[in-house]
Amino acid sequence: MYTKPLDAKSVNDVTPMTATIKTVTVSDEANVVAMEVLAFSTDPMMRWMYPEPHQYLTYFPQFVRTFGGKAFEHNTADYIDGYIGAALWFPPGVEPDVEPLIALFQQSVADQNQADLFPILEQMGHYHPTQPHWYLSILGVEPIQQGKGYGSALMQHVLTQCDRTHMPAYLESSKPSNIPFYERHGFELLGTIQAGTSPPLFPMFRHPN
């Protein structure tokens, strides 16, 4: 849904050969969530939803677990050793649970923003692929480690498997500046998702190579 990789200018500085990538286990989850909290602290969409610092620190960890939890459940959440960055992927056939996400938003997002947030969810459903695919729900790199290629390493870790099994991939980027990063990895921009006062999201689809 919301993805925040490193600066696209530095995507080749670190490769999957030099970044040790591991599968998130139950004992890793708290560290991964904490890293994502730091990674998304300036994300336009998340800070539109949670503009107050205490509000963000209270509810964004719940968002990560609610929206990305199935990646933990299916052992398709990856992190770089040292909790430098993490990518939460949903494998083919696994879809987000909308109801718990709506319940969280009703509890945690200000009423004036909820009126715009739910049309965004509808638009996301419009773009979401119906055929089997890998879905990147959340990608983050710890701020002091951004710009070193760790996001690229995390992407390639799964995209190599996508190409080997001839499976497409899908994501929504929450920053316009990240679109070139994803395009470098073969994703194509499908359109723009936006409602009312919200910042835009950018749905992107990748055909296997």
C-alpha cells in the first residue's frame, strides 16, 4: 500500500550479494516494526493520516501489523541484517484484510480525513490486480541508511523469484520521487489515487521478465 524506499539515485550501491537478507520471524517483528516507524516518519500519506507525533507513534505500528501482518504470517517478510530495512510482501493468492484496516482507521484517523480515506481504499481496489501476483505492501529503510541501495537489494530478492516463476508484482508508491526507483525495477505507473485533501498514491504493476 505505502512504500518508502531509498533515494533512487543510489539504488545500485548495495546489491543482494552484499546485503544479508533474512526472513522475519516472530522474534524479529518488533524490531522490524520499529524500523518502519522511523522509515515512514516523513511519508506524505502516513503523516496526512497521523499528523500529530504522539498519534503517529501510537497508531502507525498498529498499521504496520494490520496491513502487513499477512507477510509475517506467510514468512514473506524480509529484512536486512541489523534491521536496516524490510519489505513486507504478500505471496500470490494472499490479499489484504480490509475490515481490520477500516476498523483501525475509524479508531485512529481524524474524522475530517476519514471522509477522504475511504474513497482512497475504493480506488486502490480498482487498481489492485485480479490475477495471481506478488504484492509489496510496505518497504522501508532506516533513515540513516537510506541512499545506500538497501531498498534495491530487498526488491531484487523477491523480483528474481517473480521472474523465475513468471509472476507479476504490484505496489502503491506514496511518494512521486520514488516512482523512478520502481521503474528501474521494471514497474509501470498505472495512474494516480487521490481524494479530497489526501496526498496521491501511485499504483504500479510489473510484468515478469
